[in-house]
Amino acid sequence: MKKFFAPDYYIRTYQDLDIERLKQHGIKVLVCDIDNTLVAHDVKSPDEGVKAFIQQVKDAGMQVVLVSNNVKERVDLFAKDLQVKTYPFARKPLKGTYRKMMKDSGCKKHEIAVLGDQLLTDMLGANRIGFYTILTNPVAKKDLTCTKINRVFENMVYKILKFQGKLVKGEYDE
Ligand SMILES: [Mg+2]
């Protein structure tokens, strides 16, 4: 059955990501959302933990790219020293940017994983195109205004997914 909101893999924080698991799934590109996935939306630069994480993924032989619905200035400043490709103003959950990633990387959809904190943007967009999806808890409780609205609907989706037995908030995968 086609998935829309439920992730393939659910973790508490990006630091819990099992990189070996991605390798076993044949993932070649890890697409990371920035705001509230790697850092809070008002944190301008990656901290040491984020830098180390990105390096670990690269060392495992995977490409890391950053994606955001946020503006180019925010994404460029964040990515300044990371040596990763960036996709600002991505308009998730629309598929355009994800399609572009496939073209740019030369990878097939099952070789690309998306790590994000939102069901309605990150998970929906990536599931629709057929990428491997990884949901993480948001880093901070604070959200941008538009995200706050999304969270209201997101909480409804969490309730539906729980009812369907597909996902329980806070019950992370090993
Ligand atoms: Mg986010």
C-alpha cells in the first residue's frame, strides 16, 4: 500500500540514526531537512554535533544534501562550511525539488533517503515520490508561524496514524 505520512524509520534525534541501516537499504544520498531536524529554526550555523554527523554519513560513502522550505540566505549561511549541495525554497511536499535531486545525483528513488521532522512536508513529499523516509522528533518546541499551522494538522495525522496502527508518537524504532 502506498504510504503518505508514515515514515519507514522513526528516530528520536538525527544522532540516533543508524547509518549502517541506511547502507543495508542501499541508500546513496541522505537528504536532510534543516529547521528543527538538525537545529532549531533560529540557529544560524551547524553545531559540532551536526558537523560530525554529516561527516559520518559522508565517511560511510553516502552523499549528504540539505533541503529546506526556508529562504536561500538561511540555507546558504547554514551550509557555508559543510561542502554539501543545497536545495532552498524546496516547496515540500511538492515533488519538484525531489525530482531535481534524482536528476542531479543520478540516483534512483529507492537510493535516496529523506530525514525530516514534519509529516505534512518532509514525509508526505518524500513518500509520494518513493524515497526512503526517516522521521525525527523536532529539535525545538518553537516553530515558524507557518509551521505552527502545519503542526495543528500534523497532530491530527498523528492521531489517525496511531488509530491505523502505523505510527505512535514517541515510540521510536531501534
Ligand atoms: Mg523542519
